[in-house]
Amino acid sequence: MMSNYSKGIDDPHIDRHIAAHIGVRMWASAVSFIILAFFNLIINWTIVRQERLRSHARFVLVFHLLFSALMYFSVCFVFYLLLYVNAATTASVCMVLIRILMTSGSNIILTITAMALDRYFAICYPLQYDKVCFKSSPWLIGILTWGLASIIPLSLALNKGNTTSVNGTCGRQEFQEGKMHKIVLISICTVLIVYSYVRILYEGRRLGVLNRRNRAACRTIAVHGTQLAVYIVPNFVLFMLNILERQKIIASSTKELFAVISFVFFSLAQCIAPIVYGLRKEELLEHLSHRFPCLSGRLKQVLEWTINITNPKRCRQQRERRMTSETLLSREISQTTV
């Protein structure tokens, strides 16, 4: 079934609502690209330049995650810009745009899954993890995720010849072919991510130690889960709406409206991904402050703001510790003066 976007683009009189939906997607992609370009510049450059960071899987996977999101939104902006101006494209250009979007979009969820599995093996099987991991293994994991992400687009490309409509425009109907593949991939990755996080929490409880680091790990998993929910849940809801649309239970305009809303939430989830997966790592933040001292203060303010949202008690605890330290310091000064 051809989507409403492709119908509207094929018609010389583009429907106003369809054009508005395309415009929202185009501007959301542009804003996300600008934000991710900034974080790619400072975070990925720091990871590549620091040997200590580029030899650890958790930082290399952050590199691949940010680069995948940057590639996705850059191509996504070009794609929706062509739709918005009703530009004619060749079949080869359309095919390249569609395949890059599918590959980079699939690599985002695969990289997040690899990050969860990496932490699972590092925490639950530390001895085996140290034996298996070597210096170049993090980059091999990134190459593996890119290879897996390219399977779906390549398989669809072999079964599909022409990717343009009659008048040469590139429509969104090409995304409909990989819809089932996408939902299967997201389902498998969701199961692996949830299993990894549950096992990590179980391992912490099994050790019987509830200290500050374990509580911080629980908050980190909660933040990751929230960010993933914003990305994953709308895909399942949209899949159900597609089924309801085919059965003529809901109108096509309702499904398209929710698709636009879910795309905006997906863009938001990717914009905060550098904070969730990158800036919350103290080691990376320390290297960023040395390499970009002019930005370190701003980045720390943004990070503290996000942490205070997830842990409101932290501000009160910091004030108490600061008051205690000031009291002890004043006592030491008074004793030394006497």
C-alpha cells in the first residue's frame, strides 16, 4: 500500500496537511542534525584522540551510536527536503537515500543493544570479559553492528528494482516494505536489552551490597530505559496502527499524524542520547573538560540538570555535604589561629 505522502507528492496539488507533516519531519531532522553534529564534534573527537577511551568498548560504541544518528538525520533532512520541494530524483539516488536511512536507523538500535550486552558481560562475567576483550575488539564490534544493520536494506534491494514513482519523485512508500523486518529487529533488540539490564540488577542484588555505586547504576538504567522507551514504544504503537488502518478501523490521517508525532519523539530521544550515553560517563567528561575547557562548564551544568531531574534528593545532599565541609573548614581555621 502506498502511503499518503507518496500519493500527495504524485499529485501536483499537494494536500496541505501532508505538506505540513513533511515540513515537521524536515525541520525535526534539521534540528536533530545540528545538535548531533555538535556532540559528534566534541565527543567523538575526544574519543578518537584519547587512546584510553578508544580502547574501551563502552566509549567506542558511543562513537558509533552518535555517528549513526548523525548520518541518519543528515540523510533524513535531505530526503524530506526533496519531498517538501517536490523534487524529481533518479532511481539510483532514491535507492541510496532509502538504504542509508535503513542502515543507519537499524545501526542505532543495534549499537544500543551492543552497549547493553557489553555491560552485561563486563559485570556478570568479568574474568571471561577481560580474556576475550583486546585492543581492537571494540572497533570490531562496531563493524559487526554496521554489517548486521546492512542486511535488511541489502535484502530489500535485491527484491526491489525501481524505487521511484511514475513522475520520478522519491516517496515514503519504500519504507513500508521493511516494516515487518524493522519491528522484528526492534523486538529482538528490546528483549536483549531488557534481559541485560535485568541480569545486571540481579547481579547487584546477589552481591548483597547496596552502596552509592549500585544506586547510581540503578538510576543509570532507569535513564537509559526512559530514553529507549521514547524510541521503541512508538514503533510498536505505529505498527498496531498500521494493522488497524489496513482493517479500516481507523483513518489513514490518524495513523499519519501519530507517525509524525512518533518521529518527533524519536528525534528527541536521539538528541538526548549524547547526554545519556556520553556525558554521564565521568571519564569522558573529564577528558572533554581538558580538551574543550571553554565548554566544560556548560556541559557540566547540562549534565547536573539532567541528574537533578532523575534524582531530586541530590541537591539537598550536596548542600548538606557543602555545609558540613564548610563547618569543618571553619573549625580547622579557628584551631590553627589559636
